[in-house]
Amino acid sequence: MCGIAGWIVPPQAVPDMRVLEAMADALAHRGPDDQGQITDSAKGVALAHRRLSILDLSQTSHQPLVDEGTGVALSFNGEIYNYSALRRELRACSHHFNSSGDTEVLLRSYLEWGLDALPRLAGMFAFAIWDPRSGLLHLARDAMGMKPLYLTRFRGGFGFASELKALLHLPGFQRDLDERGLQQYLEFGYIIETSRTILAQVQRLGPGERLSLGPTGNQEVAIREQTFWYHPPRPSSSSKGIEAISKKLGNTLEQVVAEHLVADVPVGLLLSGGLDSSLIAALAARRGELTTITMGFENSSIDERAEAEIVANHIGSNHYSCTISINEVRAEIESGAWVFDDLFSDLGTISTRLLYRRCRELGLKVVLVGEGADELFGGYDVFLNLPKRLGLRALFSLYRRYVGRRYGSNFGTFLETMRGFSRDAGGDSMHAIRLFESRRQLPANYVMKVDKASMAESIEARCPYLDPRIADIAYASPLPPIQLPSQKKQLLQAIAKRSNLLPPRITRRHKFGAPLPTDWLDRDASLRRFTAEHLLQRGNLTERLGLRPAMEAYLKRGIQGEPWPLPLSIYRNLAWKLLLLELWAPLYLQPAQSR
């Protein structure tokens, strides 16, 4: 797991190499173990790399990795879980290897198959490949969007990086707020358009997207090709029952979990006591000794440690539990604004980072997590009692649900997005929502929380449910006409029941899902004062957006929100988004905008 950065520009526009060093240094938390860079000034290309050593800790996997015969160079962030199988296939094609890790496997996969290698990769990744033979720089992001990659126009070409903050070091970079992205952030808590970010000059690659950059005849570098290389399959019309599908899924998940445990450093697992992480833990424990860790919140009813303890005892893991206090959360909020640079407001951003810090203190360097199961297998209440087709009334109700009952300027964008997913789903409402959950909300919000919170603490987080082999089975499996909460995620329940993998209490347990006690902002006086100091300043973004009166009502008079049909409803949720925005603005915007 690493951080990558670089550029491709016209040769006459190449900046000082100290810029590349500054970009790499901004990503040092993603890769504290090693660093490297290569440049080709005659072609205007530079690649930088920061390494978190997980597989093959030796210098034979140092990056950027260059093939001596062709000059093709790779800077890669991620893991290729099926690298051993690919290595065997490549050896049969007469490739020889100097290292034992997955980086060289990725490079030689490109040398053998070109960009057609992408569908062969089971993993999480974002990479840059410079091919001097074609004069093209190729960028790609994994199928499920687990690893981020950002792009900006720069000196007649492009700069790229694993995190938005690294792009700030490019000379002449303009830190302009994207107004449309801001409105989406305030409503959804993240930006739902695939390529848009919170900064006008920065775009991101979407899940399963690749692009190729190269020179034109006008002394500029342009996008020569941009396409989505991964397309989720539609649900099958096969008459196979849940037993047959769950057997296939169970066998595949067992293989995927085994591959996710492969590392040359200590591996653990975040265990919530819910079905998703508990199932992964049970399968992982079959492979040998396992360390599990869970968290609870101080003075809060939000505490899953008892359930996690039941699972840990059942599977025989070495189990640790920790307590997160409001004082710790308050202390981390300001630094969190720097960590979570492409804004999203998931309530678990701060507590999750603290949990990964506990993992690091325990000596872990890799942890498995349960993200993705709810989106792919229908675990949320949004999947309950849906109409067969999503008409306008149903889509408006969904919009209100997704924006936390604060709705306004983005219904048109949401409508267009959902109609596109409905077409892709052949009109199936459940699959259309599954596509929205897994192709928009998951990669832009929940998975980015996992990536940036873990990387901030130099921890690699792996998501077995988001392995493309699991995702393909999920997408191709019709969601049952769910009527009761107990019927959700039937495929995962069937796997858990088989061979007594989990206690029945855990298998049948309803989703709990509470990464931070949302009432802390209501009842903690010091946190409310801290929030008021930032939200009620004159001339800030909150005032510019016309939201100061709402925040005064909430923070000074204790008003919780406004009833239907007024456009503001839950003030606490809005206050959290605005607090993160106000802390973020001085760090990432031009001085005139952040005042």
C-alpha cells in the first residue's frame, strides 16, 4: 500500500524536481518505509512513489519499478490478491521474475497483455504506467474504487496523485471551490458525480476507469483515451436457488479471504460483532491464528463489544477491545480536516482513524474490514419494500432519504443518475439502488473513509467483499423481494449457517451500524462551543451559504430542525458537515475564499 504522484507535461514545461519531492512528501503517511522517483525530462514525464512495505519487503519491489528491456515504468498503490496465479500464467509466457511481490506481476501483466490485463486483476489499486514505446502515460483505478486517484490540468499537461493534497504543490495550482460539488457535499455528505471533486481544478477517476495521456501536435498533452474498463453484470435470470448461489459465493469468499491474509507483516481484523465482519473473521480464523479488534464509545449506548467478544470466543481469535472518548474525537477533528481532503462527512471519519491508530499500536500493519457487504447484498433498510420500478415519486422519496431529509438543488442530478442506473439494471429497482450504493456512495464516501483513515495511520485496510470476484457474484445474484429486516443479506446468512461458522445470535443480528454517537454534538458542551466558534464566525462559508440562521437556532437555542416541507430538517447533520467544511477551507482554499 502506497502513495503515487507525478505528471506528464510538454518537455518545455517541466517544473523543478523539488516539486515532485514535495508531492511525494505530502503522501509520506501512505508510504513511510521507502520512496523513489523517476523522470524523463525529454518526454515531460515524472513518477514518484511512497511505499508501505507489505509484500516482499526487499528492495527488489522498490518503486517506481522499471522494465530494463522496454523502459516501461510503474508506480502502483494497492494490492493484487491473485498475483500468485498471474505469476504462474506469466511464467508460462516466458516471463522471469526478480521479486516475490505483486508489483512486478502487475508490470509484467501490462507487458504481456497491455491494458487488457486490467480485467485479470483481482485487487485494489490505482497506478500510473509510463510506456516510452507509445509515449503514453496510463492511469487506472480498481473495479470497486477502493484506491483513489486525482487528476488536474497543469502546464499544458496533467498532474496526478493518490490524494488531493499532493496536487497543491504544483506551481500555479488554483484552489477554487467547485460550487456544484459543494452543494452535493452539503446535501449527500459526499460528491455523487463520479469525476467531480470539491475543488474545481481537480477531477478523480471513477471506479473501474482508466485513461491514457499523451502529446498532441500542439505542444500539449491531452487525454487520448478514457473509458470504464469494468461494468457490473446484471442479475442473472437463472433459476438457481439461494443454496446453489450461496455455495458458490461461500467457496469464492473463502478463497478471497485466504488471499487477503497473505502478507509479510502482521495482519488483523476489525470485528464489529455484526454479520459482515464476523463472517470474514470466521473464515480467516480457519487459516490460523488471528488478531481481532473492536471499539466502543465512552458513555454511550453505542457499543458492540459484547457481540464482538461472542464472535471472538467462538472462532478463538486473540481479541482486543478499545474505548473511544469524546475528548479523543474532539482533539482529532481539526487534524481530520487535513486527512480527509476530498470532503465527505461520514460520521465515522474521526473514530475510524482512532481505531486504526490502535491497530498500529498493537503492531498490526494490515487489517481486514467488512465494507461493501451491505451495498452489494442488500443490507440497508433502503432495500426494504421497494416498488418493482422506480417512478418519479419513488425517486423523490429516495432522494430525501439519501440527503438526510435536506433536499434542494441536486434532485435533477440524482434523478439523472438513478435513471441511468435503472437502465443499466433493466428496470430492476433493487439492482438500480445496489448500483447507486456500490458505484457512487461506497467509493466516494465509505471506502474513502477506510482508505484515508487507515493510510493516515500507515495501515493497509483490505476489503474482501469488494474483491471483484465477490462483487461479480453479488451483482449477478437477484436480490430477493425483501419484506422483513431479518431477510436481508440472505446469501451471507446462508454461508454463516453452514458448518456452524457463527453463533445463531450473530447470524440473525440486525444491522447496527453506528460509527459515532450522533447525539454527542447535542449533549457535549465543549464540542458545541467548538462547533459554534467555527460556524458562527462572520464572513465564513456558513454565512455565505445562508445557513448561519439555522446554525444559530441549533447551537444557541437548541432547535433540532425544521418540519416538512421546509428544506432544512436535521440541524445536527448539517452542523457536522459545515464544521468539517469550515475546518477544511483554510487549508485547501485560496485565502480570500476561506475567510
